[in-house]
Amino acid sequence: MLIAQLSDLHIKADRRKAYGIVDTAAFLERAVTQLLASPKLPDAIVLTGDLVDQGSPDDYALLRELLAPLQRSASQMPCFLVAGNHDESTALRAAFPEHRYLASEASFAHYAIDLTVGALRLIALDTTIPRQGSGMLCAERLRWLDAQLTANPTPTLIAMHHPPFVTGISHMDELGLANRDEFEKLVARHTHVKRIICGHLHRPIEALFGGVIASTCPSTAHQVALNLLPNAPDQFVMEPPGFQLHHWDGVRFVTHTVSVGQYEGPYYFRQGGVLID
């Protein structure tokens, strides 16, 4: 099974540029076009938060328009939406009423989905705190997760916005996840959790967490500047945008990071069966 992860789209109504610089709508269009041109299309797409920039209905209306080609494709790839700190759950649910897994009366926009019968389960966690950049898995959310994992031993992929580990990028770690220690203990108890995928950092980063790999995905638009000095300024750079492809073979995940853009090649290594010198 192949799962595509897109993250930190930061779509703004009227196609306004983020921070006056980043044309996030155009960047998402390029990512969607490249994804649809992939030699092997994914079986599902998970979008790990900060889907829009201000959480307004107009932001989500444009997001819906930009994601529409994925739904019109011949493969009909299902898209699963995860809230980030820039999102607003009420407006998100209203904009995507057919995403019934979001149409919940629960306090939090979390859900569990069987991606293929008996093969892989997706659990999406809501790590948001209203009107704050940082995240949390409170006692109620951890109890819900524990109950979901206890009730179903199917191999599980956890998707969330805020990563549960310290990255070393200080200004982003200040907006990190609270209660990460309790979450790690919970993950360690449930060995059928096979991977944790996150957003928020606008960079590909990996760490071992509770015995499994937890990772963040590059943004489809701008990237957070890599500066590991203490008290580094909060800056972004226009490094190549990207997304990730997570291949599940029934035992483990293998992840590929894809840079969005037009590059020379592909070229052949061999000609007539002979390595080109």
C-alpha cells in the first residue's frame, strides 16, 4: 500500500501570498500535478495539518478547489484531512461535509479509519489548542487513543500535526507538543503502531519515539530554515517544496521524500546493457 503525505499547505483566500512572499496556492497546484503524474499513484492521501493559513471559510473554499483534481482522477484516491494549529475545525468540517469521519460531535477532530480491510489502520490525532501555535494531547485525547489501540490490534499508522519529539529548531520546539512523555509511553505499550507521521516543521525530520519512527514532512510550499543554534530566529527559506510517499508492505514502512519541481533527467545508467563510461 502506498500513502502520500502532504503537509503545511497554508492556503489563503483569494490566492493571497503567505507572509507577502509565498504563493501557496500555486505551490499546491504544482504538488498535486506532480503527484498525479507519479508512475505509481498512491492508494490514499493524508494531509497533516495547516491546510489553510487563517482557518476562514474562504480559505477552505479555495483549498477544496485546489484538491479537486485528486478526487477527479481515475484512481479516486481518498484524502484524509488532519487539523493543524492554523486550522479551524468547525470551518474545516463545514467545507468538507462528505468527509464524514470529520462530521463528529466529539470535542476533537480525531478519527480512526481502516484503509484496507485487515491490512492497515489510520488513526488521526487532533493536537490543536484553539488560537495557539503549540499542541497538546490532553488526558481525554490520550484515553481515546488508548481505547482505539486496545480495541483493535491491526497495524496502525498515526497521523498528527505537531511532532512528538524535540527537533532542535528552537522557535518551532517552543510551539511543540505538550504531554509528549505520556504519549510515548502509550505508543510503546502498543506494538502494532508502526509509524507516526507529522507536519508543522516544514522539513523532513525523523526520530525514534516509543520504539517506532516518527517523522515530519516538508511543506508543499515554504520550508522552515534549518538553524540549530539556540534562540535561532524564526525564518523560512524557499528550498524545494515536497511531499512524502510511505510504502507499507505489511511489515514495515519505507518512506520516500519527493521534491516538487522540474529537474533534468531521468537518464539511463546503461546503454545496451553496458554501464555508460
